[in-house]
Amino acid sequence: MGYNLPMESDKTGEPQRQKRARDLADVFDLDNIRVMVSLLRHESQSNLITDVVDLLHRMNLQYTQVVEKMELLRDNMNIDLRTGLLRYQDSLFENLLKSVSRILSASPSPVEGYTLSYIRLDIDDFSRFNNLWGHEIGDTTLHLVGECLRSTVRPTDLAIRYGGEELDAILPSTPSSGALVFLERLFEKFSRLRIDTGAHFEPVTLSAGVTTLDLARDELTHLKPGQIAALRRRVQQEADDALYDAKAGGKARWCVYEPSRAGEYPQVRARYQKMRQDRGATP
């Protein structure tokens, strides 16, 4: 799904925030609502009501994140023109955590914690598109890659051009298992992507690293700005370490960050850099 900016005017005079919220309702799948109605209709155990309330709180959290993301796009116009993705800013991650912290602090929600997955992606051997077929083909590649990523993310996710051929995806309220489902869908789309070089159709592959951040409710609601910035640096380093692991393992694959291997990742990075130097290959 792409980033469609909300309209700036409303002929009916309806307040813009209210109209944006009403329009965004169309984005959400109604399956969760149907599940809740079914549970209430057939309710025979008291804990079902608790389950429904918990699900409603989680949906409210996701809904608020979508509204804030749309406002970010409208107010800042923070779009990278080559890919159609968000331009990277530290504040994208930090404001997300601040938003979740604010919502949970002000709500009696039974949600006990918060999970977020961070993915770093890199277009394999991207420089060959520029070097062999020219910068116009390189720009086309970036555009199509961005289109693939935009069409895979959910309304609550953030799809970002980190820099060069590196892209980030921030998946709120998503455990590691959900991030892997996302990557499976994204890589399946890339398996069909071909770039018309004028002479033939060239395939494009990605490598990716993913890490997951789990925060307890009490920890999240008491985070200070410096702690949020430190968490951002941590997940980015972890995702980058996992990305290098994927590159060193042969590219066109993804790896999940493993805390137990934290001491190994500098060697993995050094080994990959040496492999590049030995064969004169591109990143």
C-alpha cells in the first residue's frame, strides 16, 4: 500500500482530523471486529470479555499510529522522490515509541508490553545497474524496489529509504514471527521483479537483517528521550549486523539477529568486507 496523502480541504466543512480518522477506517480489515462480535454473541466464559477488551485496546493503539503517520506525511512531506518511501530521520523511530508510551500511560489498557520489529534491507549488487546500464536504469530500479516495499507494508508500518540502496522497515506491534511473514511476502514479490535494461530483463535481489524489540509496559511508560535514542541505535545496529550476516552467507536471503552471537558479528562484518575486496564485488 502506498502513501496517499489526505485532502487538505473538505467541502462539507467536516473537521480535518475527524475526516482523516473516518477515511482511515476503510484501511482496516473488519475481521477483528467480526471476531469480537462473535465472541460477545457466544460468550459463555467471563475471560472472553477481557480478551475482547484487550483486542480493542491493541486496535486503538494501531489506529492511532496510522493517524499520526498520515499527519507526518501531510505536515512534513518527508518523501524520497526516487523510491516514494519516507526519507530517513531519527525521529521516525523515536516518535513512534513516544506515541506508544503516551497512549499506554494515559490509558487503563491491559496490554502488558509492546513489541516492534526493525528490518534493514539492501539491494544486492546495486551499483551494477548504474555502472553497466546507466543512472536512469539505476533510478528505475530504486523506484520499482520502493514500489515493492510500499505495496507490502501495512498502514501502521514505516517504509524508509535509509540511504543509497539501503532501506528500512519498522513494523509496530510485530513479533519476530510476523516480521518473517512480512519478509516472505516481500521476497516473493522480488522473485518476480525484472528490470528492463534495454538489452534484457535483469533480476533484482535483496538481503535483509531483522531484529525485534520487546518492552514491558512499565519500562515503556517511563522511557526518557535519551533512552529512546539509545534503543533506536541498538535496533539499528542489530538489524545491520543481521544484514551483514545475510550478505556474508550469499545474499538474496535474510537473517535474524541473535543476541547470543553478539560477539561474532564484528568478525562476520570483517569477513564480508574481505570477501568483497578479494573478488572486487559490489555491496
